[in-house]
Amino acid sequence: MDTMEKSRKYLFGGLAALTAAFVLLLVAGRGQDVKVKAEPRDAVVLYTNDIHCGIDGYAKLAAYRRQMIEAGYETAVVDAGDFIQGEMAGSLTKGADIVALMNAVPYDLAVPGNHEFDYGTANFLALVQKSAAFPVLSANFEDLRTHKPVLPPCKILALGGRQVAFVGVCTPSTYTSSTPKYFEDENGRQIYGFGEKDFVAKVQAAVDRARKEGAEIVILLAHLGINGINEDWRSIDVIARTRGIDAVIDGHSHEAFAGEVYKNADGKDVRYSQTGSKFMFFGKMTLAKDGSIRTELLHPGDVDEKKSEASQKAYADVQSLIDRCHEKVAYLNEKLGVAEVPLAIDDPRTGTRRVRLGECSMGDFVADAYRAVLGAQIAVVNGGGVRASVDGPDVTRLGLMNVNPWNNPTCVVEMPGQTLLDLLEFSCRHLPGEENGGFLQVSGLSFEVEPSLKSPVKIDDKGVFAGVDETVPRRVRNVRVGGGPLRPEAAYTVASSKYVLLEGGDGNGALAGVKVLKAEGLPTDAECLVKYFTEDLHGKVKMEKYGNPLGSGRITIVE
């Protein structure tokens, strides 16, 4: 090789080396354009559901969140619905104070429960758009005028070096378990829906979209529930009919599940958890670096907020807001009288919410109050509207108002006996074992129900009453009014909330042949309780009238 060739070789070799070095420097200088996948590491999702204004746990949750961050975990906080309704702390501001508390924790995501709409759809949307510092998701809350989702179906968060998608879904029963007119226009035409016919398809579409956008883990943040829920609308039905969901954080049925496992449509395991209600627990989901998912339930009382200076500050910041909420309702702590015995919504033998399954002393008390104050022959009360017990011995105004925390307007109607029979049959359709917010507590009548018989009730695709199949036996029998048998052809005066009798609440629909006698100028449901206790009972709940927590025998469930 001559000298010229050697020189050319060295020249080109040097240029190549310089070019390579320059490229490396250029890449290093534009690191933001180079995506280097981080090594997976453990991350944490803290979760709540069905808090229903049981606000005292938020400070402990904020402290625990801070502790997780200090321990090195990327941490998200999410809620599975029913947070703004349930006690006067929410009712006074129509949920605004509750959202402010959630902002302070802070929450990262939430889904709406059916009770988020209890102050009206416009109020809920205003909270989402103007107050909440966190996104609220739902793949199946749809504007029927545009056929587009009202809320984002999903949100992807970076947690533990992975893309974690949360897909939101709220129960299709929202249309009936909230107030149907809130989802209708001024002409009574439904303008908002919840995918009553195709909500599983909507969920699957949102999951597929999340996967396409790079989600490595998909968590369904749901307000669906299991027990007492219409078949096909339960979370376990969604799991069984979908693919691509790794875990479900659920709500609505107020059950506590630390970590169940169900199979999806491909036979793969899906982790499932729910925390009960009112901060009975909060949940901790660990997204482990090895790809596994673990869930556990933690009691707020077990959180030591003094563990670090940062967690103590997080606790104090939220607790100061909680204290202000309590101060706003402090004037309602006026003592009105005493209770010799508790007025209970729960079955003392099992701890279950008997008010949604059978007669109970608080159900008797509320129905008696409506009947006495509103002056009707009969009163009916939906169990889902009776939200709290009164333990005694002191009875306060706030304690009674928390029983019916919505301050729902009431009414008195004239109702054909046959319509009343149908209404009772519909209310008992889920017995014996499934909770039903539409189960009716009664005053002025008694009846028997035989749950061993198949329910003859027919419902439409929205879960609304569509009649009774008269070719099979009815479950409800021996209905008596004022000591005599109910006559289907007779008319009776019936008192309740407008929600139950006039607004189609709980799927009751338009009750046939009902004539409104009075619907304006009446006390609200909570005011009826206060008036009945102070004036009719003279400030004392007595043993002989309400001593049995299982009620006075108005509703007999035939074994």
C-alpha cells in the first residue's frame, strides 16, 4: 500500500470516528427524544368506595399516602364512587365540601356512583368541571343526543415505571337508583344514559383503547357491586365477559373484599377488591415489579400519622378541613329527646343492612313518621333512603336528619289497591338474600312474602317495572290495611317521598292510576322525622313501640 492510500485510509477512518462521536453527543444532548424504558418497581394504588360523607377517614388516608411516598413508592389515590352524598356534611353544600376534602388528600382519579347524581346531573357536572382537581371517569355515562361519553372513559398514569390505565364505569342502574328525571329533558325524554343495553361493550372498547395507547396494566375502577345487583350488571359479570382487565376496584354493594380472584373471558385471573363503606377500610393495591398484583384492606385507625413530620402535616392539613365541615353542622347537634332503645337499620344477628332485606325498627319509625305527619292511610319508604341508625340514648336533630340526608320532598297520592299490590311485589323481587334499595318499609299495612317462589315481576332493559306475570303465583300475599284485607279495586291514600311515588325512583316507573293529592308545601322527609319524634312521640322512643330491632311484625318473610 503506497503512502497516498495509507493517508486516505487514515483520513476516512478518522472521519468515521468523528462522525460516530458527533452522533453520540447529539443523542446525549437530545435525551428527551430517546425513550429508555425504566426498570419496573413496586407502586401503590390506595382506594376507597362508598364513603357517603363519612369524612373522618380522609385525614388518615392522606397521612398514609405520604408515608407510602416517603417509602419510595409512586402512589395514586382513587375512589370508586358515592362520595358526595349520605350525611348532612354533603347535603349542605351539595357535595362541594366533600370534593374539597378529596382535593386536599389529594385524589388522582374517581368514578361517579349513582348517588353522585342525587343533587341533579347539572350539579354533578359542575363539580367535575369546576371543583374537582382530579379526573372523573366513566366509559358508559353517555349523552344520548350526541352518542358520546360525557366523561373520559380512561386515564393512563405512570406508576412504578409502567403505564397503568384506569377505566371507569358506573352502574347502569343509575338511571333508576338515582332520580330518573335528572337524566331527562323538560319534555321527559331521556338525554343521558349509562349503556343499559351495551355497557360491557363500552367497557371492552375502553380497555382496548387503553391497551392500544400503551397501557401495560389495566385496572377497572367500577361502581357496580356484586350482591343485590341485577344480573349482567355486576362486576363479576363484566369480568367474565371481557378481556384485558388485570384488576377491579369496585363499589356500590358496600361489601368488604380484601382480594378475591375471578376468571375473565380468556380464563385469566382478575384481582377484585372492595372496601365496604364509610371508611370501614381503605384499600392498598401493590403493583409489584414482578408483574403480580396484591390487595389488602387497612383500617384508618391503624394509621399512625405521627410516623413522620411529612405525614403528620398531611394529616393536619386535611383534618382542619374536616373540622370545618363538622363546625358547619354543629348547630344541628341540638338534643331533641331520648331513645330507650336504638332505632336500627342493621340486623343485630348478622350485621347486614336489614333495612334493604326486611322489616327493621328504623324502617317502622320512618314509615310511621311519614304517615302521621303527612296524614295518609299508608306510608311506604324505600330502604335505600334510610341511611343511618339512631343508637341513643340522646337523639339530636342531626342524628335524625342523617337518617334521611337528602331532605327529599314528600307527597301524598291516591293509589289503586292493585297498583299498591304491584309496588309491593316489585319491592320484594330480590328476596331472600339480595339487598335492594327499593325494598319498602311500611306503615298502615302488613303483608307476607314467600321468597321461595320465583318472582313474577317483569322489568325492562333499564331495570324499570314492566308488569307482573299473572300466569305464575305472586310472592306477596295476605296484604292487610287497617286490620282488613286490601281490596284491589279500592283507592288508598299513600305517603312517601316524591322520589318513590312520582319520580320513578328505584325503577318503580310511572305508577298506574295514581292521583296526586298534595305535592307542595309539605315537610321534607327529614323534617317529617323531627316533627314526628318531637310532637307525636313527645321526644321519646319507647321500648314497647320500637324495642324489636327486627320490627313489629308488619312484614312476614315466610321461611
